[in-house]
Amino acid sequence: MIAYRLQKTYPQSRLSEPKRLMNRHPFLRSARNLVFGISLLAVANLLFLPAAVARPATEVDRVVAVVNKEVITAVELRERSRQAARQLERQGVELPPAEVLERQVLERLIVERAQFQYAEETGLRITDAMLERAVGRIAENNGLSEAELRSALAADGISWDRFRSQIRAEMLFDQLREREVESRITVTDAEVDNFLASTPDAFSGTEALIAHILLRAPESPTQQDLARLSARADEIMKLLTGGEDFGKVAASYSDAPDAVQGGLIGWRSADRLPALFAEAVQGLKPGELAPVLRSPAGLHIVKLVDFRRGGTTGAERQEQTRASHILLRTSEVLSDTEAQARLIALRERIVNGESFADLARAHSADLSAAKGGELGWILQGDTVPEFERAMNALGPGEVSQPVRSPFGWHLIQVHERRMQDVSGERKRNAARNALRERKASEAYEEWVRELRDSTYVEYRIEQD
């Protein structure tokens, strides 16, 4: 089975930033390459768009919900419900009643539709050029040509158009998350110090497989709201302690987006778990439940499914490069050819004696422009591969030819290199990234809740 990755193609993607420059230089983000670290077959499990399922010719369609001015149809809901059911079956999860699963899936569709509408209203879009570059990288990361990727998808029953639509949707949602939430997240040095002091074994390599159920609280909940949620949590705990399958219960009752995956959030190290969860599962044995937890989002029921231990790393000496760059981002008004030509002209001016820093301040589209393009000390593996290869080929004082990366076109200048013990620095960077990810996840959940609460929804599923 082929695994593929999508490395973001748009500005300030949270998934392509180096571990040590997370808050400063978005184009460099390569530390958290998501993207779909799953098989091509599993692309049909993505819940952004309907899977490529044959629609019965006799199936009658009608409206089951109105989201603002758009509709969700019965056929769309049935397809997505069948998709969710297949995924649960593959996980070995007992299915909840069909009407319960449909209700859960409908809520996911409503939230997705609200986000699509908000993105459109606020001018966010994924251009065809951005999509083509993303698809190209997926093929390249698997050692495939585009034709071979098409064939691999077809062998798994996934149409090319459906695949492209799913990738476009994933990119759009991440761009929305970046703009509305992640670009506003900051992590202070004091927070990093406190994290390292309070969780000395956070980066020990041990990972936990967690499943959870969220009972979402309304904004500014009343005592009656909390009492209702508490009673519901007690009922769910009784089901679970009585032997009911956790995945089935999560798919039936959880308000979290992963409910239709049986509540599984995947393997996570302690530093990548929400602090509330990480603390709750300490001391638990696989299969055990934590007491009901409360957070601003509502009440949580958490299960430790399994855990595994990894190795630790000691002191490490690595080569570091101090470099600067000028970045031009391509768009509908600035093509690849034009961006490359502009950088060639800028390089000529630099070679003839003009200041790289001054030109970076005047022309670069990166946050580093304010510092004359200065990126500081960069570790191997911190940047996207295209940037790193070009940077490594330069000697101190040299300026590259225009370099293409997923984020645009760059001129790179190398200032100096050194060998450095980076184990402590890497640990601080990892802590900073972990804190940023925690904050962003919590903030995004809150933002989605607020968007959902402000969305007009008219349910018509009762007519079924």
C-alpha cells in the first residue's frame, strides 16, 4: 500500500515550518509534514468530501438540512454515512444504529459546509496551480509519476477528480485554520521553561494511543447545562464500564470531529497530547478509562487504548548554517516566470554591490523581511528539501540562483557555518512546537464551535 504526504503549498502553512523557527518564518515549516500519513486506500475515509461511492440509480434525493443558503441532500448524507460505517467496520468497531450514525455524520457535514462558506465569503481559495503542485509532491514523495499515481488510485477505487477535490478541501481547511487561529498563536520562553520543568520526560519517545468522547458545552454554559452534561457523562460511563464498545459509544454520542472514527485520535507522545489528556492517562493501564474530565469545550471521557516506548537521544553535534533569503510568493498576479525573472534581476543587483538585507526589506514576502531576510541559525532538516539543497550548495558569502519551493521563489545567501551541540536547543524547539500545537488545537476547536453556533441550520431529516 502506498503512503503519501501533502506538504502545504500556501503561505504560512503550519505544516511546513522548521522546529526551531515555528513562530518566525512560515515558509520554512518542514517539521510537521502531515499530511495524509495513510494509505491511498484510506483517502476514501477522509471526511471532507463524499467518497467515490456508486450512487444507486433508484435512490431518491431530497434536502435533509439547510446550512445558511446551501442544502445537504439525503444522497450525500447516505454516501457519507456508508463511508463512515465502512471505516468503523475496518477498525473492528461495532456500528451504532443507522439513524444515530446518520445524525453524527450530518453534524460533521454541517460544520464542513459552514467552513467552506466562510472561506468563500472571506476570499480564501486554492488555485489550480497550488493544487497541481500539491498533487505533484504527493506523487514525487511516493516515487511515482502522475500517471502512476492515477493508476494506484484507480486500483483502490478512487477517482482522480474525487482525489483532487479531497486534497483541495484539506488545503482550504488548513489555510482557514492558519489564518483564523494559528497565525495568532504565540509561545513565550517562560511557557517553554515551565513546560520542560513540569514534563521532564515529555520527549522520551513513549507514545499513547488515546480514544475520547466529547460532550460539548454551549458557550457560557449555565449550571443547568453543566448538570445535563454531567448526567449524560454518567450514563455513558455506565455503558462503558458495563462492557459497551468504546468506539460504538463514541460514534453514537461524541460531539468531537473524530466521533465517526470511533473516537480514536491516534498515537501521540505526551508532548502532542492536550495537557488535560496527558495528565489524565498517567498511571492508566491499556483499556482503562480516566475519570470524566472538564475543559472549556465541555466534558471528556478518555480511554488509554495502548502505549509503546521509544528510545531517547543524547547530546548531538550538528552543522548549522546562518542564512538569509528573499521570498516572492506566486499568485494570480505574479506567475512563476515573473517571480523568477524578478529574483534574477535582484541577484544581479546584489552581485554588483547592493545590500542583500536592503533588497530583502524592500521585496521579500516573508516575515523575515523586517530583519533583512535574516533567518538565524538553521539546523539540517529544518527547511523544506528544495531550500536545504540549494542552501547546502552555497559557500559563505554566496548567493543562490532563484530557487523554487512549495512556498514560492527564493534567493538564498549563506553567511557562515558552525558545528554545535544542539540537543538542548532541539528540546526547547520541540517544547515550543508542542505548546503551539496544543494552543492551536484548543483555539481551533473553539473557533469552529463559534462558527457553528453562528450558522443558520434548518434540519429536515425528520421527514425521512
